[in-house]
Amino acid sequence: MARPLRIDIPDGIFHVTSRGLEQRPIVADGADRARWTDLLDRVARRRQWRVFAWTLLDNHCHIFLRVPHGDLSAGMHDLNAGYVTVFNRRHRRCGPLLQGRFKAILVEREYHYWELSRYVHLNPVRAGVVADPREYPWGSCRCYVRPHLAPDWLAWEEVLCQHGRSVRAAQREYWRFLQEGARHPPESPLRQTEGATLLGTAGFVERMKEWLEGKLPDREVPAARQLRRGASFEDVEAAVCAAYRVPASTLRARGRHGNEARAVAVYMARALTPAPVTEIAERFGGVVASAASNLVRQVSLRRKTDQPLDARLRTIELALTKNE
């Protein structure tokens, strides 16, 4: 199995998931859940983590947190390895329990905290375990409405303070927000990640890509391949022209609506070259930067529902990354 990319930075904010091997359960009963929760408590206290939200389900867990000392990997090793040891000893088994290492997404500070915490808290509702997430005992949602239950490391107030002039007002608003999400489930905020590793505004993603230059690990890590930005305009043009069977002039044509090849070229250039959006806009159609950004957004949204487009984009991405 391909290894997930690790980004350990001081004061980093992450959404973390760990899953059971082959989607199998990682807990057998309440005693296992209590042991996992105790381990999370010990790791969070020892490493001074600030956890915004967490949920443990039968076959996976979610943790949304800030890591002050850049020790996410070490802390998650303590949590996961410690739990597997306890679980195997208790159930007299051996071998792996989890599906490889944990997956972590680096999140921009204060970027959609409500959406991310709601996504974590509604997991038991989506799984059909409970109807009211506040009643689920193996997660942090109940602490949002009963703060006296919250451990010191649970930063529930940092999430709630973004809305409401008082704690009570913010709690009421957050509950309405949860109810709306339960009635009309929104798209997962994690679908907006870049390279399965970064979540935030375009400016944040750009800054992190620049910071990561020269720091990325083995190119066989899929997320590392996606975050590399070594392609040139000529590389993008060649790959897109080959996929659409059009000349390069089509990608540079001005004022042509419905020019999917040009839109895809802009999208790929933004994702895989180090060029700023102003240069991309000038190269492909001589448009303003905002127009190029709109094209990127439109292609990104379309590929989620348009399977032929997504397949074509994957072919182009493969062509642009296989020779890095």
C-alpha cells in the first residue's frame, strides 16, 4: 500500500484519520473504546495537543487538532501502536489491526473549523449509530454542550467562539448547524483538499507548496507526486494537446467560450507548475488573473461529477508526473 505523506510542522493544524485493516472493526466493545479514549487522553496531555473534535467509530477514528510542537507523527505512533498492543493482548491475537499508517491533512488556521468539526461530530449519525450526535459517548460533541465533561486538551471553545457573542449563544447556533447538516448532509469539506494533503484557501495552498519545495519525501508517495510543482508551461501544453488532440494555439486562444482544453491547461498549470496565476492567465488566453482562477474552480468542481472529464484529467496528471 502506498505510504501517506507526512507534514510535521510546529503549531500545525490537522485532520487525522486511522482506519481498520480492510475496513475491519478496531474495537470490539466498550472496554476497547475506553482504552482507546484513555490513550488519546494520555497522548494529548503529554504532547500538549489541542484537540478541536474527535470521534471513534467501530472501524476508524477522526481527530481534528492543533499540534504545538510539530510531533504529530510521534504522537500518532504512540496512540496507534499503543492501542494495537493493548487490543492484541486483550483479545489474544497478533498481527496488524490498522490500515497502514494514519492519514493527515494539513489545515489552514481557522479555515472552516465549524464545517470540519461538524463533519467529525456527525460521523456517528451518518453511520446510523445515533440520531443525536450529542448523545454519542465516544466523541467530543457532547462536550460542546456539556463543557464540564471536556478534558483540558479539548479546545471546544476555540471552535464555538467563531460564532455567537456568548458561549450559550454559540452553543445554540452550533446545534442548529449540526441539525442542518444531519437533515441535509453537505459534501465533505475534505473533498476540497489539494494533493490529499492540504486544505485551505488558494493562497495557503500556494504558500505551503512553496515551503514544501525540497522537503518532499520519496516520489513514490502519491501525495508527494501531486504536490510537486516541477512541470513547465510546455509540459502542460504537450500533455493537454495530446489528450484533446488540438494544437497549442487552441490553448492560447482569446475569448473563446467552451474551450475545455484551455480550461484544463489553466487548471493543470495552476496545480503542477510554480508559476503565479497572473503568468498562467497571460499564457493561456491573455485573460485576467481572476478569470484564470474561475477556470480552475470550475474544472475542480466539474471533475467531481463528470467522470469522463475526471478520467481525462487523471491521464494528463499521470503524463505530467511520471517523469519527475
